[in-house]
Amino acid sequence: MKIWVDADACPVVIKDILFKAAERTGVELTLVANQPMRIPRSRCIKFIQVGSGLDVADNEIVKRLSIGDLVITADIPLAAEVVEKGGYALNPRGELYTVETIRDRLSVRDFMDSLRSGGIDTGGPPALSQRDRQFFANHLDKFLTKYASHA
């Protein structure tokens, strides 16, 4: 099992949690982004820079993904592709997308997109709170405890 991170939009505090988890568990963590970024020196942590453009990082993650891998993303369409391909998707707030939940999330996303294209300001998600960070860390830890030992 590997962990892939849709890193351009991933909050720094979530990356820090992921870096610590990779070091603690030895699970390979790969960040994929359009922009260069600093990562800790580690045998477990890697970085792939892709070209700029819409969904370039997402497509690279899907291309390299294996069944059972975990992807960290807030991108609903990417999460849907990951789940469809047999991977797991966890958002930076700790919500694990599943076959059962991803369709509903896609529907809500599409509805919000249609509102925005109609000129309605729907706002964005609230900033990550300390509670969100803890929720993510707890769900990541539960996931790694359950699945990393089987890798």
C-alpha cells in the first residue's frame, strides 16, 4: 500500500501529519503537484512534479494508483476515480470516500457547480480547524492500522 497526495491544494498542516505518519509506519508517501515543494528527507517520502494544466496531477495519481492505495484529496472527481479503480480516498478533513458515499458527494458537487455557474456565490469551505486536523489524524491512523499491516 502507498499513499498518494493531491499536493497542490493539500493544507500544510495535513502534509505535516502525513510526513510523520509515513516516517512512523514506513508506508511510502508520494506528493504529486504542479509546483515544486519542499519535503523532508526520507526514504519513505517522494515528490513528483507534473506539468501545469487542469487535472494533470490528478491524472498522474490515477495512472500510478494500485488497488488498495490511499489518496489524500479534497477533489471529488479524483476521489471518485480512485474509488472506482479500487483505491481509497480520504479528504483533508478526515472523510473517507466509499463506493456508497461518492455518488452523493459528486451530486452535491455538481449541484454547487451549477449554482456557481448561474452566478450564485456559494462561498468556499471553512478553514481547517484544530478539530478537523485531529479528525484527519485519527482517521489516517485508523486506516493505516487497518490496512498498512497488510501491505
